[in-house]
Amino acid sequence: MLVLLGFAMIAVFMVLIMTKKLTPVLALIIVPTVFGLFAGAGLGIGDMVMDSMKSMTSTAALLMFAIIYFGLMIDVGLFDPLVKFILRKLGNDPAKVVLGTAILAAAVSLDGDGSTTFILTTAAMLPVYLRLKMSPVVLTCVAGLANGTMNILPWGGPTARAATALHLDVNDVFVPMVPSLIVGLIVVLVFAWLLGLQERNRLRTTAPEIWGDVADPSDAFDGGTGRGDSVAAGSGSGSGSGFGAGRFNFGRNGSSSTSGKPGAGGGSGVAVLEDPATLVDDHDTAMADTALDPNRTTLRPKLFWFNLGLTVAVMVVLVANIVPLPFVFMVGSAIALLVNFPKVKDQGAQLIAHAPSIVAVVSMVMAAAVLTGVLNGTGMVKAMSEWLVQIIPAEMGPFMAVITGLLSIPMTFFMSNDAFYFGVLPVLSETAAHYGVDAVDMARASITGQPFHLQSPLVPAILLLVSLAKVDLGDHHKKVLWRTAVISVVMLAVGVLTGAIGIG
């Protein structure tokens, strides 16, 4: 019964958020509560949830102050030069922008912290996506793919958990999986390029009156969708007048404005727009009324080097892991607020400005405690894992490592890494030992599901990503889940082919 209720609860939850019948926060609260009561939790369900919530408080604090810190750094202009540099290098070609997003996310993921990766990637790339009218869902998808693949790094967490659970050396688990990691990253880049090409085509077809005879979207700047769901139709100042080029600027809420200017054409009305160099040179005008408005009152150009130094110091302390991460961002936010906004009134205004993002993320983290609390408290997780072990036929025993790799894809999505690696993996490994499958093979196979795991609503970092990009979690899942499943299977296959994952 617990097995059926567990899988049914997860299925109902996923259907509700992907069909947008409920917001993720409501689904995380209502669905587990109903199923928990059916499972016989009774009034004890409150204690289950509170016990789970205690483990979430540090994560909520980390996300809250990380949003404040990096939101503040965006406001004071720390990332403006980076956005200009990216625009200069990538131009306005959607394919290059998406590929650049994947490379940036993979590089930043080297620090092993998903929240930091998503904050920095979103801060740098979201303004570019909005300016080129690209869908932010593509940004979250690519960032999720890159970070999930890099999550098997020894300092990322899952590999260390697998090694600890099976009493292995972490290097013995990770090093043979390097070829799988490299191939996984190649697949990520391929997906990123294909998504970029899709964006090219979408931008060409959603506003043909803007594209006109433009053959390649990389040669023009369109007036298509803002955040992927609103179309802004624009044109020049009139047909036959020689005013053919319209510029579209999207503000914080996706609203658009147009302004005509003389074009090079002779009255066709085709909106052939700036080349990449002009886009960079005309950056200030194009960013008006956006989060990177060059005339915003929060800019602190004289404090640029201080803010850069402070951010580097915060990142160094994060990577060194010498102080709890929530406290690092607490202190960093306090220093940044005090130096950049010495007046109490301005400090309060900054906190209020970022309150919507904070509420969205923290509420989702706290709501996730209901799901994890019910799964663990009612015994659903344990029952589900034991059932999976029992249904594996004896003749499949020698393939336990491969089976474990495949099981890690859905199981790490539905439960925390701790629950899987410390609860399920030892049971699977003990079973595999009877068929001659080594524990190290089981550990290596178990980490191949991490690209899929990172997209779980139980992972606070992914909630942060979709909140910062203002993307619906269901929309993100529709685009990212099957791609991460492919990457996980490819990494598993490469592990088997290279001998890193053995067969008994």
C-alpha cells in the first residue's frame, strides 16, 4: 500500500504542476498532506513535516541572502561590463547565446554549488535573453543540463555520498567516470546548440512582419516574444518612408516599447536591425527600462572594484567551505548594503525590492519539506526502495550496476540524495555482491542519474533558478527532463563501455 501511495503521490504531484492545475508551492503542500493522511499519518503528519523543515532552514537562509546579495550586485552595476562583454563576443545569434550559456554554467559549476552557479549564470545571461527576445525557459534548461552533469564532481556531494555509503575512496569512484563526464558535457553542448537553432527558427516564424526577407536570425534583431509567451509586433514609422528599423526594449515586466529610426533600406518596411557590434555600442539605449538600465539610481560605478573584490572574497570563502554558506551570504549582504547604501532608508528599499524573489524561493523550499517529511515519515521511501529491489529478477543480478544506474534516474528525482545513497544504494549493493558485482561499480553507476536529479523540485537550487528567471517549474520540466534522461543514459553507457561500470 505504501509503495502504491508513494508512486501515486509523486505522479499526481508531477501531473498537477506540469499541467499547471496548481502552483508548485500549493502542490507541494496539498498533495503530500492528502496522501499522508491516506497512509495513516494522522495528526503525526505535523511532526513529520516539522522534522523535515528543520533540515531546510539553513538552505532557506542560504537562498534568501544569496538572492539579496546578487540582486544587490546587479542593481549597483557589477555585472554590466560582463553583459557587454558577452554581447560583444556572442553578438545577437541565439545559437551562440545558448551555447555560451551552457559553457558559462559548466564553468561556474566547478565550484560544486548549484545555487551559486544558477545565480551567476542568470545574472549574466538573463538580460541578454530578454534583450534578444529569447525564451528564459531555454536558459533554465541549458543551465540545468550543465550543472546537473557537473554534479558528479567529487566535491559536488553525490559522489562523496556514494563513496561514504559503500566505504570507498572517493577518487576510486570518480576518476574512472571522467570519460563519462566529458561525453556528458559534449551532449549538453549539442543540446544547447540545437536549442539555439530552435530559438533562431522560432524568432523567425513568430514575427514574420519583423523578419521580412532576413535569411538568418543571427543577422537581425527581432521583435518576437519577451519571456516566451508574449508577442510584440512592431514596425517602422511608415511604409515607403525609408523608416524601416524598429527597436524593441523589454522592461522588468516584459512590456515593450518601439522607436523608429532611419533605416538603410528604401521603404520596404523590413525591420533589418543592428549588427552585433552596434548592439554593444548601443547597449545603454537598448537596456533602458530594464534591470540593467544604465540610468538606474542604484548604480555605484565608483564602488565597482570594491564590489568586485567583495564578490571574489565571498566566492573564495564559498569554495574553501571554511564557514557555513548561509553565514557567508549574510555577512556579504550586510557589508554590501552598508557600503553601497549607507542610508537606512535606502537599505530598506533594497530589501523590499528583492522581496518577491525571496518569498517565491523560500516558500517553495519550506513547502518541499511537506513532501520530504511525508515520504520519510510514513515510510514510503523505504517501502518503495525495498519493492524495487524485490522485483528485480535473479537472472538480472549480474547487471545490477546497470540497473542501479537506470534506477538512479527516477529515484534521485523523487527522493533526496541522502535517502538514495544512504538508504537505497547499500541495499542494492549488498544484493549485487551476491552476483559478483563490486561495490565500486555500484557507486559509479549510482551517480549517473545526477543530471536528472538536479531538476527535482526537492532540490532548492533548481527552485532558485526558475524563480530568478521567472520561469514556471512545469515549463522547465517539459523542456529539460527528457534531455537530462538522455544525458544520464549516455553517461551510464560510456561508463559500461570504458569498463568503469562492470558487469558481474
